[in-house]
Amino acid sequence: MKRICIVGISGKLGQYMTEHALARGYEVTGVCRPESVAKLARFGDRITVFPGRTDDRTVIGAATRGCDGVLTVLAPWGVQDYASGTARAVIDLAPPEARLVFSCGWHVSRDGKDRYGWKIRAIVRFGTPILRALRLVDLDDQQRAADLIFASARDWTLVRGSDLEEGPSEGLPVWARHAHDPTLARNLMRRTDFALFMVAALTDPTLIREAPAITGRD
Ligand SMILES: NC(=O)c1ccc[n+]([C@@H]2O[C@H](COP(=O)([O-])OP(=O)(O)OC[C@H]3O[C@@H](n4cnc5c(N)ncnc54)[C@H](OP(=O)(O)O)[C@@H]3O)[C@@H](O)[C@H]2O)c1
């Protein structure tokens, strides 16, 4: 792994992934909205930024060119299929051999067999229609993005994160195939460790075509 692209590089997760990737000696390119480029000032010329929406196919094609891996933050903003448009662009346009790693939350399920606590069920059941009616967020579109990834023959991993908090690293998160697995009972991890898992997944062949649900170590 030499060169990677981070799609959604200016957000909190994106910036942590940038730190971990640079620490591993990777050459880093990234995509973020033009108005967010300034958030990346601290990285200076250690990264190359392609300003644009993450579902812009021209920008994704240019930013991922020559990359061995692509880390993508799937964010269900608005009601214009932003997350699924982003996933489709990365799947279609990243170099054929590139390792593709995507982020989302536990509420996304691969086989419909995940069992959730009352909090997540309430957020998904009541939050989805309200946020969509307000035209702010479309949680269903994150599931549509995930379904595109699951159907893809690419070397993908979809990392499904637990609740997040800020703070120093506690180490690489633990993972399981389903969110209700007892090893994930903590349902809380440091955001920097979510990023650590995403970057580590780039070089972990055991995670190819897996959708690990992850949380912090006790
Ligand atoms: N927050 C949680 O508790 C939680 C829990 C589990 C999993 N996750 C997953 O973790 C990943 C990162 O989430 P996060 O909460 O930590 O946020 P984040 O890293 O700050 O990322 C948010 C992303 O959305 C972009 N964004 C924000 N507002 C936007 C808008 N109006 N239109 C288009 N793009 C916009 C941001 O770009 P700009 O820099 O341009 O604003 C950034 O790339 C996501 O895949 C999420 O599903 C989050």
C-alpha cells in the first residue's frame, strides 16, 4: 500500500484517518467540499486535496487515480442520494485493484440479522422520516449505499461503527459480524480508533467483503 485516497477527508473521521495514514508513510490524496478545504490547513503539502462533492464522478475519478486504497466516509446528508452516489462513484471509478474501505453506522445491516437496543431502533424508526421530511439527512440512503457495496465484486470492506467519543486511542477496536454480538456490548469507541480500524483494514485481507461491526476495547 503506497498511495491512498480519503473521500470525505475534511470531517472528523477523515482527519483522523489522514493522521494514521501519514504515520504509516502513505501518500495521501483526499476529496472534500470546496468550503471545507481550509479545515485541512494543518496537513500543509503532506496531502493533495481535490475539492468537490464526494458524489462528483469527475472528482472521484481524478482523486483516486493511481491509488492502491480508498477510504470513504459515507454520510447520508440531504435527500439527493449523497451516500449512495458517493459509493457508486468510488466503486465505478477507483482503480480496479484498489482496496475499498467504507464507513457507516451499526444501523446498517448486511443480512438483516443484526438485533439492536431500543435507542438505535428509536432513532431509525422516528428519526428517519423526520430528518428526511426536513430534507436534512436520509438514513435509508446509507443503507442503499451499503447494498451497492454488498453487491459489488470489488475488494471492499464496510466498517460499521458504534457510538463515538473523542479522546486518546484505546487501541484497535474489536469486531463481530453482527451488532448484537456480546463482544460489542460496550457500544462506544474513540473516533481516532474508528479511523485506526479503517486504515488497518486496507492491508487486512481477512476483512475483504466483510461488514464488521466495531466498538472500543473494554
Ligand atoms: N457520529 C456518530 O456517532 C457515528 C456513529 C457510528 C458511525 N458513524 C459513521 O462515521 C462516519 C463519520 O461520521 P462523523 O459523525 O464522525 O462525522 P464526520 O467525520 O465529521 O464526517 C461528516 C462528513 O460529512 C460531510 N458533511 C457534513 N455536512 C455536510 C453537508 N451538508 N453536505 C455534504 N457533506 C457534509 C463532512 O464534510 P465537510 O468537512 O465538508 O463538512 C464530512 O466529510 C460516517 O460514516 C458515520 O455514518 C458515526
